[in-house]
Amino acid sequence: MAASGELRKHESKESANGLSGQTTDADPLMVRALSRGLAILRLFDVDHRDWTIDEIAQDTGLLRMTAYRMVRTLEAGGFLVRDSTTNRYHLGPATLAMTYVSGDHSDFVKVARPFWSPSSTRPASRSLSPWRWTGCRCAST
């Protein structure tokens, strides 16, 4: 019975985390474990850069052991990194690589492209990254 209670708690958290209507009960093609792992990754933002296992379990509605196994799996894949001093997890290098790839498809990149200083004349090696920008100015009003 604990598993169904855990699922109900998780489904209500999924609604709050933007997965509303996308649980495995609603769509038989959804993978519940993947959905839970993505819900953990979605916790990380500018205001919440690191989390403990207990915080992750509480905020996702997962049982602590389930959250721990999910986090260990994400850690093994390089998506999360544990600070051994604080036992807090932060995003790992695998998420950075995805950010660069997804950034190439954003509206921001399309607007910024005219100001882009390519690192090479070979198209395959071009990349829009902050340290290659020239003439970029920020202004506040």
C-alpha cells in the first residue's frame, strides 16, 4: 500500500512541476521512473542550486530511498555531482553539455547570431558560447 501512496504523492508533485496529465496512469507510453528522474532534475534552478537527498525526497514526494536511488543513478550518469563535504547535490557536467546543444535552437541564439564571432571558418566547429562573444554589451534601464 505504501507504493500507491508514494505514487499519489508523486503525481500531485508532478502536477506542480509541470508534468500534469503526463503520468503513466494517463499515458501508458510514459516511463514512470524516467518521469521521476526528470522531476528531480527540474528542482535545480537559479534559486535552488544544490539539494540534499531529504530535500529532494520532500519536494518531489518520493520516498527517501527512491529519491536516493534516483539521485545515485543521475550521479553515475554525470547529471548530478555530490559535494562530499556538505552531502548536497548540484548539476553535473552532463547537464552542461545538454544546455549547449539545446541553446543552439533557442530564440536568443537566433537573435544573437549576427554578433557571434566564430572560433573557426569550419562550420562544424562553430559554437555559440559566452567566452567567444565579441562586442556584447549589457545595459540596464
